[in-house]
Amino acid sequence: MTNNVNASDRSFSDIYNGILIGLRQWSDWDTLTRYLRENNHGQWYVYYLNATVPNMPLSVATFDKFSQEIDRLLRTDHDEPYLGIVYVDDPGNPKFIKIYDPNNLGASCGCSGKIILPGWIISLVAPEDLSAHAVVPEGRRRWWARIFT
């Protein structure tokens, strides 16, 4: 797997609204997180959709901390034998990853009429404001703030 930051001429919006592949199994998540750790050179943007849009990628140390914390959060809060809440543009050479918050998945039938935004986006492309106006539990805000302390 090689990671080319300039591999995509597509905009953030094009990738966000494009076709992504769902990771169904925890083993797929393990492979993805291993790839991210092994290819962490300070180039990954992490956008928590209820915070300010990042204007620069996370440092190597902060991204390492984020990847450990998001893994722990998903395994704790999404205690299921399947995954199904992570989507990636290319599992073998990811440049864009959507992670849905297990505590904000909406109605499984889609009948609520609400568009459920992902909780986090990991991207090699600088994020654009998606204007998430959802009410966020205070515990999730504290979780996010803890990564930067």
C-alpha cells in the first residue's frame, strides 16, 4: 500500500458525496487502523463535525492518540459483532474515511427524514465545513477535547 497525498484532484465535497466502501467486519477496521498507524506522517486531517473545521493536518503524535481513542470508542460504544459504520474511498490505499458515531445513527429504516452526518472524517484532503448543527452530548465534546490535552 502506498499513500500519495496528491493522488486525488477531487474536492472534499466530491469525495464526501462520492461512492465509499463500507467496512463490515472488525477485521477490516483492524487492517485500516494498522495502515493509518504505519502511514502516519502528519498528513491526516481529522474533522470532528461538531467542532471547527481543521485548517491543518494533525501532528503525528495527536493522530496516533486520536486513532487509539477512536478505536477504543468504537469498540466500546458499538459493541456488535459487525462494524458497518465506517466508510472508506479505497480500503487498500485510503485517502478519505467517514466514521459514524455509534450513538447517533438515526433510524435504521431511514424514515426519520433526517440526514445523519458522520461523527468524524479522516482525510488527506482539507475538509470543508459541513455545518453540522446536531446536538452533541457533553460527554462526546469532552472526549474530543481530551485528545488535544
